[in-house]
Amino acid sequence: MINGQTRTCGIIGNPVKHTISPIIHNSLADRLGHNLVYVPFPVKEGDLEAAVKGAYALDILGMNVTVPYKSEVIKHLAEVDELAAGIGAVNTLVRTDGGYKGYNTDMSGLWRAMSGEGIRIEGEEIILIGAGGAARAVAYLCAKQGAGKVYLLNRTLEKAKLIADEVNGSFGRTVIVPMLLSDYTELPDRKFLAIQATSVGLEPHDDEVIIEDEAFYQKIHTGYDLIYKPFNTRFMKLVRAAGGQAYNGLKMLIYQGIDAYELWNDVKLNAEDVEFVYDRIKEEMGLQA
Ligand code: ATR
């Protein structure tokens, strides 16, 4: 029941019509008995500053930020968490005295999702595929969490090199090794954790995959696809066919929401709460194992 004490959270972006975040947060508020409502706020180009200031003035408790504003929003914040500042992208705003503080729960969420599956980054040798915004954030996360080497494979070598220079520069060590995607046969002869961070294989292109060659999948002990639609991507199937463990990005999506919810409400959610949201979202999106 919305009443005089209801707190508001929401998501700003353009577009926001297809976001599933309202389902995550409103079903959590319902379950936990919090008097909170979460709504989409479409923000037109040029209106970002007014939106952030207006949200603060309206006493909005917290915001998610999505495409295309994750980097641009930073200049309108009072403070930025260290991980988000390093990545250069913010997806969660938390109300503080004097303005919002920005966090990146996409990456803290990925980290939590991986840890929950028993997947380690520290000391690991990693293959990271892609050099877009998502891959850039994952590269930074891997370096921060103490990965061994991260072989960054991309169709356009130049973009992989830019990320490598930036991340290696930030950490003062050569952790990211940029490589041309087609040079995967030159990877060291060992098993890797592989993170798929391109859009290849995303619904409706379920049959597509970034690398077809079975020999590539022999090098993977664990494959993590950031895509969650389809629920089992072609990349995941090829990893499994070669004997590896494979995961999709749905848990990452869930945990970016869980982390934001925890930050806004100063609570810690338990494993059952996470399972509850996971099932709810799977149902909502018509996803099947
Ligand atoms: P993000 O949403 O993460 O910001 P993006 O900027 O659209 O994504 O980047 C998409 C990634 O998928 C890039 O690494 C892109 O490779 P290029 O940098 O060479 O463009 C990769 N990608 C998309 N389609 C691809 C394809 N058909 N083959 C190989 N790589 C592809």
C-alpha cells in the first residue's frame, strides 16, 4: 500500500521500457515488507543533470542508471565508489548528504554471482572475449581482484589494446594481454576461465557464437557468458560439450539488483531472498533451463 511514508527508487535511462529492475525491487520490497516503490524514469538526451538534481530534490532514495548514461552520470554525483570510478561507469546512485554516491553493482554483482558458483578470479588465468563497455568493466574487475593474466580477445585489436593500456596503467602491472580474436590458437596450452562479453549469440541470434572451433573449448574449464537470453547460449553448450562448466549472466543481473537494494535499504539479503528473485525473474522473462 502506497502511503505518506513510501520511499521511491527508480531507474533512469533511455529507453527504460524493457527494464526488469522494477520487478526485482518491487518483489523484494513486497517480500521484505519494506515501504518502497521502484519505477522507470525515461530521461531524454540533455536532461540528465536535471533528472539527477530533481531526483535528489524529490527525496528519491536511490536510482539505477542504464544506457546511455552510465558514464555521463558521474559528473553529477557528490561521490563515486572506488570500483565504479576505476571502471568509469556507474549504475547505482545512493542518497548521501549533499548528493548521490555512485556505485557499479554490475561488476560487484558479477563478482558475487561468480563467487556464489565457486568461481575464482584471484590468481586465475582468464580469457575475456570482447572489448565493448561490458568487457572493459570485466577487465578492470579481473585486475582488481588479482587475476593472473587476462587474455583479452577481440575482433578489433585496437579496442582490446586501448583497454589493456588503460587497465594495466591503473594497476601498474601487465595483467591484460590484448589479442586478435582469430589468434586464439596462440593462447598458452592450459585450461582457462573464459568470460564471454560480446553480444554474439544474443536472442534472436541463438545459433551464433564468437568462436566455432571445438579445439578452443578444450582450453576452457569454466565458461561464463554475460548473456542470459537464451538461457543456454551456444557458447555455453560448446563449453559443456568440451567437458567444462558453463554459466549464463542471469545471476549477475540478479546480483546487480540485490547489491543496489542492499545499499539503498542498509540490509543484507539471504540466499533464499536471492533464490526468490531469481525464480521470479526467470518466470517473468519466460526463461527455461
Ligand atoms: P557493450 O554493450 O558491452 O558496450 P559493444 O560496445 O556493442 O558492447 O561491443 C560489442 C563487442 O562485441 C565488441 O567487442 C565487438 O567487437 P568489435 O570491437 O570488433 O566491434 C563484439 N562483436 C559484436 N559482434 C561481433 C561479431 N559478429 N564478431 C566478433 N565480435 C563481435
